[in-house]
Amino acid sequence: MKIAAALLLAVLAAGQKNNQAEVQLKAAMHKELVDGDLKGALEQYQKILASFGSNRAVGAKALVQIGQCYEKLGKSEARSAYERVLREFADQPEPARVARERLAALEQPAKAKESGMVVRRVLVGRADLAGSLSPEGSYLSFTDWNTGNLAIRELATGQQRPLTKDGAWSSPEYTLYSKPSPDGKQVAYDWQAKDHPELRLIGLDGSGPRVLYRGEGVSEIVPFGWSPDDRYVLVTLTLKKDKTCQIALVSVGDGSARVLRTFDQRIYPQEGMTFSPDGRHIAYTLRMQTDPPQRDIFVLAADGRGEIPLVQHPADDQLLGWSPDGKWILFASDRSGATDAWVIPVADGKPQGPPQLVRKDLGRIWPLGFMRDGAYYYTLLIGGPDVYIATVDVATGKVLAPPGLIPQRFLGSNVGPGWSPDGKRLLYISRRGPVGPAFNIPTIRSMETGRERDLSPKLNFLNQARWSPDGRSILAICYDRTDRRGICRIDAETSEVTLLVENKAGENRLLPKGCPDGKSIIYYYVAGSGKLRSIRMHNLETGEEKDVLRDVAWRFDLSRDGRQLAFHTEDPATKEMVLKVMPLAGGEPRELFRSKELDVAVAWTPDGRRVLLESGDSLWSIPVDDGKPQKIDLGMKGVRGARLHPDGRRLAFWVEDPEWRNELWVMEHFLPEN
């Protein structure tokens, strides 16, 4: 008994020490990233490393932060810190990856004397860095996600200003994609009008906008670039009727569209399409019929004739750009195990030799393109979301065990955790792909063995995945291989896909949930440009649909027994969010809670006695009947997607890395000698 007690005390002491390490690490990161006190943060990181070196996860991360602090201070000690991570903490995958990446970046200036290549960071920012760069590299055009308007950011000054003023997500009128002209004086962009998309032009001086092409019968217009002579805008048109995708040239002079090629799949905006510098050819990326879809690169004559496969390989390959001298095509490939940059020589639109590696370990990038001087710009994503588990008492709000990061093979890429009905498996979405937001992979983790298994549904896209009540399948919103969109069911063992209900033009179905009887699903329905918003039920046997509740906000949840709805609305008088519950069968809603935060998510506890509410950076446990709302302080900001285990104690959720950021980078002098 004495030995057992001693062992228990040792385990508890170790757990307490690990918790202290995590708390101190977060405090040091706050000092570095929020307060901007690099020297103070350095001292704290070094103390953590000295005191908690046996906690390898914390020690490795502290050492990475030490390196980054030194790097920001311009100190040579940064290199030693990163080298120590690789030497002493190679078993910690994410810190080791960051250390390798930073060492490679630090080594580039030294290697430039020999090879001529220079890789340097230009800017640090947020979503506006994932836009389109003007050919001379002076500004970025991007979507202002607060308004839906087109805006630009001057790289020299960092100043931002809107180019359009009529955007509003509620209208809805907005832009998503834009491309500056070769002379940089105007921008081509898509504009979602009331019933159809349009291709528009606007001058950098604010002149316009001019509607160049109205997409009657088109669901999406994406501008990919301009012809070198400024006469045409290269676009894709997705047709409403049959979901086919057309590569087309829209005349800047008269707005006429000439279709060059038609595909039964979408060409995604981040996957690249560009003119050759002489304007005679067009290169683009296509997804192959593999699971998950791998990509190859093709070249098409600008008159629509003679498609040629340029890069075909079992790996995932994606176009990045065509060099200004027309002699090389730059692409990303994971053929060596990481996302590397390669070039292939071309002449007259045809390959002239094997690909050549030019840079290893690009990381997760959004391609921006070549400048006239041969420099290549791209946005690099640093950090990202991950899944955590904590143990809580929802009745008191007490945290019984602090959040712990579950082992994940692709750190910084994981969202949307959900427990299987028996609690033995955890489902989450892993965002994969070497360039841009490529593939969402549903991943199932066994809580008994820790083994993970990826599903491989034949889909172009899926999101908002949730277990069905019987635990044998998963419900998700999806696009199938022909780009039909709606709600699908995915077999949790075979990955077989069944499209349960398809969206018609102007419809959206979100947050699907299965009813316990297995005969119906319930989801949030939006149609008529947002005029119709309801929680809707769909009978899987008859196809009949009916609205359960109208004019509610899109966050809602169905209790595990299928009898109660939790949802929220906005009080027009106070502008507060009001959490309510009501029987699914009908009845008067009851108010449970009010909050000034309007962007919230709700989730029932398994016993149906409480509703978890995410409001801003807070997580609340709200009793349905008697009792006081309890705030659950997990010690982390930005808790999202909280789901309680059937045991009523373990809480799974995801959190965006506080260090998440976009960085604008440029590669120079990297093309091979002719």
C-alpha cells in the first residue's frame, strides 16, 4: 500500500509539474506575441527550459520560441537554438519541422553567395496576404472579409484602402477573387450580384466599376489572369445547368466570352492557371480521379487546341507559375515526401527535359506568382488549428484536467472534433494539401489504441462532418466528383458516399445532423439570397422537407434523444444574442441566456440537461432547467467546436494556434542557368 501511495503521489506531482510548464509557456508566449517584450519572453523561455526540460513537448516548443525571439532581435543565437531542437528534440515532429524551416531560411543568404538564390520574408499579416499580387509587386488586391468589398494593400507602406464600396455579405453582394492587369492600373474581379455573378473591372484610381461579363446561367466566375497584351481576362465559368467548368477568354474590349475547354470538374482558384509570357499557351492544374485526388499539370494552346500533359506523376503536383522568359514552369510537388519547389523546362508549350528541384520544404503556401524580374512571391501559412481534450465538470464549470493536445500527424491543420455515440472514437477534419486549402480529410482516432485512420470518400470537398446517431456513418456537407453540392453520408468503414439531398441553384444546407430514428436529417437551410433562413427537416424515405423553425441564426444543435432544439436569435432591440430551446415537435421557445457576442456555437451535453455555448473567447455551461450558468475557463482563447464525451466529462475542441499568421515571402535568382 505504501508503494502504491508513493507511486500515486509521484504521478500526481508529475502531472502538476506538467500543468505548471504549460501555464508558464503560455505566459511567456503572451509576453512575446501580445506584449512584444522579446527580452522578457526570452528570460521566461530559458527558465522554462531549465526547469521543465524533462517535459519534451514543452521543452522543444520553448526552444523554438527562443530561436524566434533571437531571430526577431537579429541575433546569431537563433541558429544555435534551432540546431539544438534538431539535436535534442528530434522526436517532437512540429518543433523539429519549424526548426528545419527556420534554419533553411537563415541559410539562404549564406548560400546566395554560391548559388545566387535568395529567399526572404517581405511582410507578416493575416488573410489579406492571400490575395493577388500586381505584376510589378507594388500592391496586393484582396477581399475585405469584414465587408465583402475589393481592397488593395500597398506593400511599401502597408496601407490598405477599398476599391469597391457596395459589398455586403447580407445582400449578398461581394467579391472573392481578383487579378490586377499587366500594367497594374486596373483589377479584374468577380462580383456576386443578386441572381448571378459578374466579371468586373475597376481602375486603381477608383474609375468604374465596369461590368465586363454577366454570368447568366453561371454559378461562379473566377478570374485567373490577363493575356500579356491586356486584351483578355482568363477565367473559369461554372455552369448552373450541368456543373461543368469552362476555361474561357473574356474580351476587355466588348465583353464577349470565348470558351476554350470544358471539364466535368472545377478548377480551384488556389491551384493555378496562367498564360505563357508570349500569350500562346495556358498552363493549369487538374485533379485526377484518385483518393484523395492527386493533381497533374497540363498546357493548352491559347486557341483551345492541342492539350499537352506537362507534369504527370503519382505525387501531388501543382502549378505555381510560368517564368517571365517563358523557359520554365515552376510547380510544387510532394514526390520527395515534403512540399518542394521544382521547375521543368518548356518550349512551345512542351516539356524539354525532366523536372529539377530548386527548393526543398516550401511549407503550406498560397501562390502569388512571378514578377517581371523573375522573382517569385508566395504567402506562407505559419501555425494553424489543432484538436485538444480536457476533463471538466459542466455542473460547476471546474476544469478537472487541463487541455492536452492530442497526437496529430498533421499539426496545425485539424478542426471539428466529434465523439462517436459509444465514445470510443474521435472524428475530426484534417486539412491536407501542399498548396492552399486543398483537401479536407475525415480522420477517425481510436481512443483505446490511439491509432488513426483516414477516410477516402470520392468527393471534391467536404466539411462540417458529424457522426450519425448509429455510429456507422458520417454526415457532412459536400461536393461530389461532378461538383453536385449538398449533404452526403459517408460510410465510416468503406468511405462509400451517398448524396442524401442536393442543393438546387441558390440553396445552401449547413450543419447536418441525424435524427435518432435514422429516418430524417435536420440542417440549416438558406435560400433566396438569404431571405429564407430556417432549421429544416428532410425525410430520407420520402424526400419530404419541412421547416421546423424560421428566421433564426445558423448555429443550432439537436439533443441526443432528438427531442429538443437549441438555437439562438438576435434581439433587434438590444442587439444581443439570445439562446433558446424548444421541443422539436413544436412549442414555445424558452430563453436561457443572453450575450453581446453574436457569432456563437451551441452543443447539447449528452444527458440533455445542459447546453454548451461558445461566446467570443468564453465557453459557458447553461442549464436547461434550474441552475446558474457556469463559465468554463480552459485557459485558452478561441475555443471552438466544443463537444462533450458520452461520459459527460471529457471535452474535445479545437483552437487556432495563437501564433497563426500569414507571411509574404519571395524567392529570387533560383531559376537554373540557361
